[in-house]
Amino acid sequence: MSPYDNAQIVAIFGKQVQVSINNKEIIEAKLQNSAGSVLCGDFVELINDNGNYKINKRLDRKNYLYRIKENQIRQNLSANIDRLLIICSVNPGIDNKLIDKIIIVCHKQNIYPVLIINKIDLINNSQKKHKTRDMTKKDIEKLVDCYSKIMDVFLVSALDIFSYDGFIKSFQPQQINMLTGESGVGKSTLTNALTKNENVIETCKTNDKGVGRHTTCTTQMYDAINNSKIIDSPGLRDFIGSKIDKKDIKNGFVEFFDVSCGCKYKNCYHINEPNCAVKDAVKNKTIARFRYDNYLNFLKT
């Protein structure tokens, strides 16, 4: 029996998994009980036993992502992620609470978040909103101004191929990127464009409110542009569930850090404490009001 170096799981189907060897060859292997629980993105010890490939051990992870399902059961999704690509779109609208919740997870797991605002051709150029989640140009500018201070932000549209240039250039060799976002934001379509993989086909139907149903049925890794990797997973509306640790919330609002040095109390949570520099920054508009409101909302839940 001979072991393989740099063997990484790219898809899981029960006890059968697909493994990438040295980022070149993909083979099928069987999980042994000794391997324990594995995720897409895990590096493993792969053995060739006379043509039968077996996984005996999972190697250490640098991080992993999971979601909490409706029945409060935790579902692990993927491991060893470098960047989490948060896909949102002008239509059906952008939920900044969901974005802020995902940023908290990224900070906790040492993953770099990236925000992609899709379908910018649908921006309402007037200042009047016709629907609750209708996005005006001013709304988008406000979001970009806020989030570009803490992560990369890209505006893209399928109708303008040149809008993808900066986003595409951000991909690095062997970098593992995971896509997440609400239904109907074009996540599977974007995966197709980045991987040129015809097996990830968006057959999305929408209801009368214009909200798409999830089109991705399993977590799988694909080869992508610039020799990078992409993991497309099921929709992550309940990305970390309703309950978030207060310490994680505080650490996840990274733009509060430098400002909080001016707070009177070292352990200030920026709620009702006197002489709070963060609350002053919100009043002075150096910290976005909606980010601070989300922060308070997360602390209460």
C-alpha cells in the first residue's frame, strides 16, 4: 500500500468520496471508520490498496464552516476555506443583517470575507423605492462605502462582462473560495462562469415575490479560474443559527476595534455605557448606523 501526499476531498456521497491528488487527478475512494467525519475541502491520508483507494485519516483543519438547520441540528459544510464569497444582488434585494452575521463567522474562523453585489444593471436610478427591498443607486453607494472599509467589494452584472475583471483578478492559485448567499442571487450562475463547469446548472424557478428557490443540492469543490478552487454549497439563510456568542459578535464588528480604544471602560459593549467612543462614532457617522443597529440586534437575540 502506498500513501498519497496532498489528497483533498472535493465531493462526498456517503461513504464514497471524490479526492483530488496534487490538484491534478480526481479519483474515487472509500471512507474507513478510522477517518471519522470528513468535509469537502479536508486534506486526508489516502491509501492505494491494490487499486482500491481508501481514506484512513483526516488531517488537521485550519477552519470549517457549518449551518444550523431548522430543527437546530448542526450541518457541517466545508473545511480549509481561504475566502467566503458573499453573493447578494440588487434583485431580490440585499439583507445587510445576513451579511453582518456571515462576517462574524468569517472573523471567528479566520476566513477573509468578500462581498459581491450582483445584477447591478437592475439598480433603480431614481431616488424613489417602488418595492420594500428595491435598491437605489444611493443605497448601493452607502453599502459599498461601509463594507469596502472591512473587506473587498465587487459590483458585477451578467450584462457587462467587463464588470467581472477586478473580481476575477482577485482569485489566487490554490486558494479555496466558498460561495454563499440567499436564493435567487445568481450563485449557481456565477459558479458556472468562474469554473466553466456545465454540471452546475441553475434551473431556478421563482415564486410570485421574485425570490428564487435554492438550486444547489450538495457541497462540492470545482477547479476555478487562476488555478483556484470554488466550493458551491446549499443556501445559507441560517448560516450560524439564531444564537451567536456575545464575544464573537463584538469581535466580528472589526471597524469598532480602533475606535473602542477611546471608550472609558476596557470591556465596553457599546450599549448603555457612558463615554463610549463607538456610540460617538455612530453619531458622527464614521461608523454606519445600520451596522451598529445590527450589532445591537444580535446582542439581544
